[in-house]
Amino acid sequence: MTKEPKIIVVTGAESTGKSTLTEELAAYFGVNHYPEFAREYVTNLKESYTFGDVEYIANTQIKQYEEALKPGAPIAFFDTWLVITIIWMEVVFNKKPSWLAEYIRNSKISLFLVCDTDLPWVADPVRENGGEMRETLHKKYIQEIQENSFQYKIIGGTGKQRVQNALSVLKKL
């Protein structure tokens, strides 16, 4: 009987090295990863994003998650996930769908690696939340993870040290 892979979500506020860390961890373990879909999607919009766009992003993240659960690689890495998406809906649109909250609550995430805000925020065309808001969101993501009783570790450090810090946590899984 094949068992489901461990699902590891790399998450955190903007500009905290999520994408780099996800790619490096996937390469270390020799597995594929799921890049941040929201960034790609929003970058290709011709107008400002809407609640419907964020719902589409959530549904795509759900499809990716369900694909990752199929037997295959022993571990799957996600660059962000629904926890950020539901907070995004709440902060920007002042609502979060109950179906999404329920889906998150019932998901089988092995571990969240929450990237600390110890890296400098770097502006780009998609980023909206530097400064104090970045810290507020960091706390909201952790709170959402805790409220859903998921395991998590905060990963700090710069460059290769950040990767080593994450690997030391993963080796204990």
C-alpha cells in the first residue's frame, strides 16, 4: 500500500524568500514543487484583481494540492498555499468564504515552514504589503495556521543558512 506524500508548505509574508526556499528544498530532495500560482496569475492580469480572481487562485491551489496527494514522490513542496489566500481575501475584500475555511481545516498538511521577516522587503509590481503591514500579515498567517492546528516552524536566516535551518527541521519529520 502506497502512502500519501508529506505535504510541506513554505509560506510567509511578502519578500521573505519563499520561492527560493521552496525551489532549493525541492532540489535537495529531488522532487518537483508547486510554484506560487497567485503571483503568476496576478502578473498576467490586464486589470486589477477581483474577489473572483482570488477565488480562482484558491481553486487552482486546491487542484494542485489534490494532485500532490496522489501517491508518487514521498514529499511535495508548495510555495505559498490557501492560508495566504484566505487572509488575502479577508484583508482586501473583508470576507472569507466558509467553504475555503472548511477546506483548509480538513487538509492534510504535514508542516508549514513560515519564512521569517528577517530579509529586507523588496518592491516589485505584484507586492503590496511592505513595512508594518508585512509584520501584521506575518502574524495573521501564523494565527491562521495555529487556529487550524497545523504544525509549523518559523525559518529565519539569510542565504544558505535559511535553507540549512529548514533542512534541520525537515530531517526531524
